[in-house]
Amino acid sequence: MWTDALRQGKEGIFIDLDVNPGSKRLGISGYEPWRKRITLDLRAKPQEGEANAELVRYLAKLLELPPGRIIISSGQASGHKRVLVKGLDMGALKERLRDAIGPE
């Protein structure tokens, strides 16, 4: 269940991601149940912060939030990232992610 990748924090909701930079497509490609991480493909290469910037832009658009509300809280130089989403409650976040990932 992909909702296992979501954690409520004091400042917002954390999303655990496996990010694949340098992909041919941009978007959520699935869920890794063993790691409890949502898999996300990025077109940008992992250099000079390009992939991280694309990640923030993509999630902001998907979640209908300003980019400043999406913060990479850990894993800036890794494919395993934890992102903090500010300004949405858990129900709204799940609803917005459901279209991209599928049923819980």
C-alpha cells in the first residue's frame, strides 16, 4: 500500500521516494513495497541540483502547491529522498497522489 510511504510530521507530511534521474519520462512510476517508497522518474540528470529542482517542480505541480512548500528534507545527493510537504492535510495529499499512483 503506497500510503506507507507517507508520514505525518509536526511541520507537514513526509513522503519517502526512490528517485531515478536521467529517465526518459517524468512522473511517478510505482511503489516499492519492500522499501515503502514511491518511485519517481525524472528527466533531469543528477548534476548541479537539476534533478532536485525538477523533483520539487513536479511535486508542486502534481500537488497543486507553490514550490516553496516542497522541501527535500534528506537525501539531496541520493536516490533515496524524503520530501516534506507543507500546507496539505493527509486526506488531501492522498487524494492528489491517487491519480498518479493508483488506489491505496
